Amino acid sequence: MGSIEVIDEMNKFNVIEEAKRVLRIEAQSILDLIERIDENFSKAIDLLYGCKGRVVLMGMGKSGLVGRKIASTFASTGTPSFFIHPAEGLNGDFGMLAREDLVMAISNSGETRELLEVLPLIKRYGNRLIALTGNLKSTLARAADVCLNIHVKTEACPLGLAPTASTTATLALGDALAVTLMVKKGFKEEDFALLHPGGTLGKRLLLTVKDLMHVGDAFPKVSEKTLMKDVIFEITSKRLGVTAVLNEEGHLVGVITDGDLRRALEKFNDLLNRTASEVMTRNPKWIEKDALAAKAIQRMEEFSITSLFVFNQPGEKVPVGVIHLHDLLKAGVV
């Protein structure tokens, strides 16, 4: 083995071990928090739960970035929240702060100058204050209504300078606060969907069959007596690969799909002169219009089909539309 190859192997080994060292330290910083979940954490949750306004996060530098993420997590789990940069707050942004808001300030040292400068304003407004700090004897800790300890034994940075393990611990504690509060409030999947309407979960929990179904002229349908040459035209023109078959009263009595057409070609030499009733499959699958689109997916999977006819409500016989798997895919439900 050449000298270059030896050096490369040594560098590879050092890189891997260094990465593992960082992850061990950061993981331990989170594990150490478990022993500190006590009455102060409960008091913080009580303050958050009783907050009539919004939760306002503050912090400088890396703490500020963590604060933005915590604010975002609160907001997405049912607790109105936003971030104010302390320096910007002193220059006008404190106009966003209302008296019923709760302030959560983050500073590992507890002596961050910009945060200390806004403390008098917070007290003057009468806002409750939760501090996340690694120094329980700091000015910030003494000023807070509740103080949560984010102290870490060592930073992952070998120089002990760059905030690494401390920011990881703070982020994890913020998640613990947000999730615990979410559970205490009884926040459900439906609530989450309302706050995330553009996401897959939101679409699965908000979109209904009537939002996606084809109705009116876009709904392919023929009568029992329709000749197959006209049935094929209906299926082709509506581009859904399916048509409903209705009796004289307009009741759904069957379905003809592309698959039914292929099977009929093998069965009948004079297919075009046959009627829809001779080719259709009876007892087609259906769903009510107010059902969630996700339920339509489940029903299609259950019967290995790609479309469902739609009724206003169970027990009715006249269909009002049809929903196709492609509609669900385009909508992002799947």
C-alpha cells in the first residue's frame, strides 16, 4: 500500500470517528434533559396553555435560529406563535407584541445584551416570561416567571466555542414543550390538516369526494339499451375508461370499463350491435359524495378498481358523478 493510500485511510477513519463523537455528545445533551423535566416544565406548560395571546420567541444568533424553529413548531401544532429579533424589537418591532402574549427568551449564557435590554419592556407590558438558559443564576433566569435549564456538559465543537450541543438541546426542549402542549389541548389530525392544507396529510383529511368527482356532462353514462358502438364513444370521449349504465328510472344498474370491453371482444363477434346491458358488470362500487377522498382511495384499493360512482348519500339509486384514481393522484391525496 502506498503512502498516499495510507494517509487517505487515516483521514477516512478520523472523519468517521469525529462524526460519531459529535453525535454522541449531541445525543447525550438531549438525554441529560430528561432528568430536568420537573415542576418548572409543568409550570411552563400551564403558562403556555393559559396564554390568551401568542407565544413570542426571542433570541440572538444561533439561539435566534432555534427560536424561529420553535415558533414554527408551536404555530403548526395549534399555538399561534412568531419570532421577534430582540435588536429589531428595540427599533420598532415590539409594536407586534400585545399584552396578552407570552414571551419565551433563549440565551445559553442568560446574559445576552440584546435580550437584557428588552427585559424592561417585557415587564412594562406585563408579559409572562419563560426563559430557556444554561445559566440558572443569570439575569435572564432571575427575571423569568419560569426558567428551563438547557445547560450542556460540553459542546460538540472541539474548541468549545460554536453552539452545537446546546442548540440541539434547546431545539429538543422546544419540541417537548410544543408537543406536550399540543396533547394537552387535544390537538387532532384534523386540526393539523387545517394548518397544513397544502400537504399530503391536509389533503387526505380535508378533500372530499365531491371536491374531485366528475359531474354533469363530464360524467360518463349510458342507458341499458344503448348500443355498444355508442357506449365505446361515451367511454372514449369522457376519457375516464369507464361509464355508468342506468335503467329507465336513472338508477345505477351496471358499469362498463375498458376491461369489460376487452372481455366482450373475446365473447361477442358482433360486439358493436350488442347493448350495454349485455356487456356491463352488475353491482358497481360506489361512495357517498361527502366521504373523504382518502376513503375513496381505500375503497379502490379494497376492490382493485380505479373508479367509484358517487351518490348524494347511502341508499340512493341515482348517481350524481364518478371519481377516478387519476383525480386523487392529481390532487395529491395519494
